[in-house]
Amino acid sequence: MDIIAFINQKGGGGKSTLAVHTAVAAEQAGRRVIILDRDDKQGSSSSWGEARQSDTPPVITLAASELSKAIKAAEAQGFDTLIIDGPPHSSPDVTEIARHASVVIVPVKPSAFDLRPVRAAAKMCKAAKKPPHFVLTMCIPGVRETEEARQVLAEYGTVADVEVHNRISYVRALNGGQSVTEFERTGKAAGEIRELWHWIEGLL
């Protein structure tokens, strides 16, 4: 079973957004997907799952102590892809999540506040012996800050070629319990998510 962990040392970077959108993209590509929501305070992925008019992908909220048990259960139930929406802060179990992961994805906004915690995220990945893979989120097309952020992130790990831009489609889709690939199938946001999933699948 492939395990994709979305982690971040700062809230608001797009961790939950990418987790649910890529989960649906993976499902649409033929995978059997389950989401584990470790963000037990905000529960963004769980709230999204409750708003859906579909039973898939299932979203399970769990405490840190339940991680290993939940992973074994998902595999026993025949899921081939497990996506973990990690806690939104420097939780002690982030390193443990990374240890279990096949791939660790760190969403980062191209701003000074969001780039500062990157060193800590990279350190946790190193402790788990997993290289960090960064995705730039909430980008504004054509501004120099995005390229500058890309250069900073490249010092710590791989940076996705695809960028996730600041588009209203993401908000509207999430509000309705959908992914952008369901809400606006031919839109630019849907194209970004499909490209992102293709990139992540290539890392597996």
C-alpha cells in the first residue's frame, strides 16, 4: 500500500486542501483511496468528508496513538493508497508519520513566514530517513516571490514542477465537499491537481 503524508510545521499552507484534492484525483485514476485525518483540532479533511455526497474516499479521524493500527486496518481492507493529512504544527508524531510514509509532501506558500519553518520540516524528514518533497501553494502567477521560494526550497529537497495557484475554485469545491476535479473538471485548478497527482505518483 502506498502511503502519502502531507505535513507542515505551519498551519494554512494548504496541507488539507492538497490531501483531499489529490485523494480524489488518485481515485479517479483508478486507485482505492482512504484519508487519515491527523489534524484532530481543525479536522478539515473530516469536515470535507462529512459534506460529501459520496462515500469515497472515506475519511477517518484518528489520534496519534492509533496511527499504526489504522494503517494496518486500511491495508487489510484492500486500500492501495492511504493519504495522511498530518497535524498543523510541530506535533511529536510528525516524524512517526513520515517514517510510515512512502512519500512525504510539504506544502509551502511562497512567503517569508511560510518558508521559515521549512528547515524544521526538513529536519523531521531527515530524522525519519525520508526526503521531503515540496509543493508551492497559494501562488500568484507571474510574481518573482514564487521563483525565489522555489530556490529556497530546492536547498532542502525536491520541488514539484507544478504550482497550486490561488484560485476561487478550490474554495468553492471544498465548501461543497468536492474536489476541483469534480467541481470544475476542465478548469485550471483541476488541471493543476491532476498534474500534481501525476508528479506524486511518479515519486512512489
